[in-house]
Amino acid sequence: MLSTQTSEIRSEISSSALHSSNVEAGWQRQGKLWSNLKELCDVLRIPFSPAHTDDELLFQHVQFKTGQRIHTIGQPFDTLYVVHSGFLKTVLIDEFGNEQVLSFPMKGDLFGVDGIHTKRYASEAVALSNCDLILLPFKKLTALGRSHVEFEHAIYSVMSRELVREQAMVSMLGALSAEARVARFLVNLSERYAEMGYSSKLFNLRMTRHEIGSYLGLTLETVSRTLSAFNEIGLITVDQRSIGIKDLEALRTLRRLPPSSSRAKQVGKASKQATTPSSDRPASDWGQLATA
Amino acid sequence: MLSTQTSEIRSEISSSALHSSNVEAGWQRQGKLWSNLKELCDVLRIPFSPAHTDDELLFQHVQFKTGQRIHTIGQPFDTLYVVHSGFLKTVLIDEFGNEQVLSFPMKGDLFGVDGIHTKRYASEAVALSNCDLILLPFKKLTALGRSHVEFEHAIYSVMSRELVREQAMVSMLGALSAEARVARFLVNLSERYAEMGYSSKLFNLRMTRHEIGSYLGLTLETVSRTLSAFNEIGLITVDQRSIGIKDLEALRTLRRLPPSSSRAKQVGKASKQATTPSSDRPASDWGQLATA
DNA sequence: CGGGTCTTTGATTAGGTTCAATAAGAGTGG
DNA sequence: CCACTCTTATTGAACCTAATCAAAGACCCG
């Protein structure tokens, strides 16, 4: 169902015990299977160095292969997940079985938080590549928060971060044009890749056009067309899943594309028109390519 | 700027010290100005009855009048708010000064959570009516979580609830038609009013069409037209801010309106056609009025 | 009563979806 | 290794939903 992708950790563990809520198997092969608190905090990008490296306190890792489901909607909640490596999607399923993509968790991201409230996961998480996840049993987490006050704050902070991210998403879906959404999506990806130490200028999409469209509230055709249009005016290069960022600033500030009539074959450098950077007009402006 | 609304607590406190981050004034007039832990939990609808009514532990209330700002974007964060009575909106302001409405907090809702992560509020909260809010200093809250373990869980739970709500919002914006969005909005309002002990069948909107539109990712004209259409086919009655719910089930399951040609003047009972309740077709169905 | 805000409704436009056909890969099995 | 299949991606054309532009009516408040 999901195609492979280049340069991925190709763990060849026979993934037993997966698909079930509590994975209790404790294999000892292949790479790291446990992280201590320090490593956990590093991955989560929260500033906390425990006084003493408490090596009693370990967090188990689990591996999932492309296409495998980490948890499903309605499944009893008891653990959060932190992405150590790999790419995933979280989705909602509506009454007709249609997927609505909510996020694309990658290294350092936390997911499963939506399960706390009702004690059941409200969404479904699927691996888009082979993944290495850190298990965070919720009980263990809260206990830890009680013993380490800074860590407790970090928990709240990460949850708050998620909320802010969702807010930005709502804002984007509510107000931006298709082009602006796709542009921002690319910018976000680029930045995330940079944070993870990959190239921010050339990368492979781990998700399909359909999944991107669902995430952005667009159809797959619109996503495809928009990427082609960006390619045409030289903002990016596109070849299937491979994306090259050519003009990050233009993508960052793009609101609407110039009418297609005026953008025939000018492959060179686009985006060199300055913007009137702001004002108070009622959104009916068509802020063009623009560099801030 | 914001018009008044019927039947609202008309507190006539001279609202000094408002608009600033930490409100330290402690007036002693008019109604209740402090709540204990029990009352707080009741309002928040979290199941927690403290063993002993610790009346040392009190939470201050603050009153805001229609149009007043509770906090602004970028303002240093230190307290959360729980709505004790009244109606508000939270908004994001984009680079051109356009408002994007994120939520309409009302009795029992928590807001300000987005400030935890960056230590600054990420959104702005404005009173749509006179409001009575309970202040929840974040420090005090976390301390409380440490001393009362069930309360700590409640904090996580409420934050998780917020996240789930946002997810539902994203899903709605990403996938539903204008009509379905407005219908769901009305259903949600109706349910909230019921929870608060008001009539779920007849109520006044506290927000403008513009604000509803912003919240739903639509223009004010579309909101107005959709309400008129619902009125025409007998799902609701509309008169300015006053809404009467006539067919809740139809609103609940509405996905798309029948073509306007086929809905001329049939004021009586609509919605009595059954639905093929589900299947796997790719969303291109036009699930009609429908009762589940 | 007059000015301002909010709401309704109409006419027109356009951005994005839908439907459809083709192409490009990736995986499988002979 | 190649044919076959299945999924994914691209592109075109027609259609349609919701936005935009415009004008008039309703309500509120000073």
C-alpha cells in the first residue's frame, strides 16, 4: 500500500508483538532498544538535563515497518509515543471510512496525546516508513513529572506545543488559498528536515499526494497541480516524491499565484518582486509571490 | 463594536486593573469573587471531589465587560482562565491584521493553554458578553496537581480534551461543505447550551456572522445564506441573532443540501427521508438531509 | 433621529473539485 | 528479466461551491 522510500533505516526485526496495545517483548538485537531520560529529553527537544543519569529509568523502543498501524481509534489508551526515527501519519476516520490526515509525526514529535481525555485513542497512527518509536507509558510519565518538577513542566509544554500547532493548522485551513497551503507545507517540511539534520533543500516526500491533500484540505489533483505550478515558475523542482526547494522565501510569503496567463515559461528566478509588506485591507488582496 | 445581548449578568463593577496581565485588585462587591477547589472542578466538569474542603485554597474571579480583551498575543503568560459565566472568542491575528477565530469559550471552558509552551499567549481572548472568569495561575495549578494526584490527571485530561476539539475542527474544515459546517456549529451550540442548563431549542447567538464565518472558514455572506436556507426548509428558524432549532437530527447528519431547485417552499417537515447510513464511496456522495 | 454596525439577498466570478484519461513506478510471479 | 498489475502521479475539461462585489434593510446607541 505504501511505497518505500530512499535512505531509511532498514530494520529487519521480525516484528512480533506489534499491533497490540502493550508491547511487552524485550528483544536484544539490532541497535538501541532502550533510552534513558536524558536521551528522551534530547529527542523531544526539551531543555532538561537530569542531575544524575538515572540508568534504572529506561524507556523501551519499538520498531514498526512501513504501513503498520501503531494504534487505532477507540483502542484503550495507556501510552504516548515519541518518534525516534521514521515518518508517520495520524488520521481520523469519518463515518464513511474516509481518512482525514491530522499530522505527520517525525523525529522528536509526540503523539497519542488525544487518548488521555477519554482513555481511548481518538485517532489512528500509521507508519509511513520504518519507524523507531520510544514508548512513554502515561502512568510512568506522570509519575516522572511528580519526581522531577522541570520534567513535569516539559510535559505541559509539549502538550501546549501540540495545541499551538493545531491552532496554526486551523488558521491555515480557514484562511489560506490552496497555493499558500501547499507552500507552507513545503516550508514546514523543509524546516523540519533541517532540524533533523537532513538537507532542507532537497528531500523526498514520505506521503502521497492524497495524504498531503487530506492534510491540507485539498484534493490530490490540486496538490499535484500546485506543485507543478511551483515547479513551472521555479520555486521548486518536483519529480514524483523528490522535492527541491529553490526559493524558500517566496514559498514562505506566498499567498496567491499570479494569474496563469502571466506565468508562462519564466523558469529562471521568480519572486524578485518586493511586497507591500502589510496593511489593513480585508484579505481580498492578492499578495503575490513576494519576499518579505 | 460588539452589540449587546439579552439576559446577561449586568455587573456594574468599575473595571479597573483590567487589560493588564496580572490583575491584583481584590474588590469585595457584587456576587462571588472567589471559588474553592470543589467549585472549580464542578465548573470544569471534572470528576473530583476533594477529601476536605480546603477553604484556604481559593481562586479569584475577574469580571470583564463586552468587548474587553482578556489577553493579547505575545503577552507574557502566567495564568489560565476558566469561564464561569459569559461568552468569549479567541482569535489569531495574521500578518495583515485579519482575525481568525479559534474558539468560542463559554461556561466550563478553559483557555490560555496555548501560552504554556512559549511563555506567551499565542492567541487573543475577547469577551463577547459580560463575563465572569476564574483565574488559574499556572504555578498554582501545577502545584495543586502535585499535591492532588487526581487533580493532576484532570489537568492533563482537560488539555487533551482541547486537543481533541481542535482535531475535530481541523477535520471539519478539511472535509465538510459550508452547509455541513454551519449545521454542526448549530448542533454544537445547542448541546453546549443544554449542558449549561439553557434551552437547546431556542437561543441567541452571541457572535456575529463574520465571527462565525471566520470560525468555520467561510465568509459572513455564506453563513447568512446557509442559515436562511436552513430556515427555508424548516430545519431552524432564524431572526437575526435568535435561532430556533427545529430538526436537530437533520442538522446533525446533514452533509449537503439538496439542489436549490428542488427545495422551493416546502416549509413543513423536511428531513424525513432515510439515509443509506454508510458505505465506502469516496465522499462524492451527496448524503442529503438524512436522519441517522 | 442619524450614524454605525450587522444582516440579508442578488449577481457575478473564480478557485478548486470532479470526472476522466494517460503515464510512471514498484512489486510479483512466471 | 519481462509482462502484468496495482498504486501513485500528472494533466485536461467541465462543473459547481463558495467568494467577491454590491445594495438595501434591520437594529442599536448616542
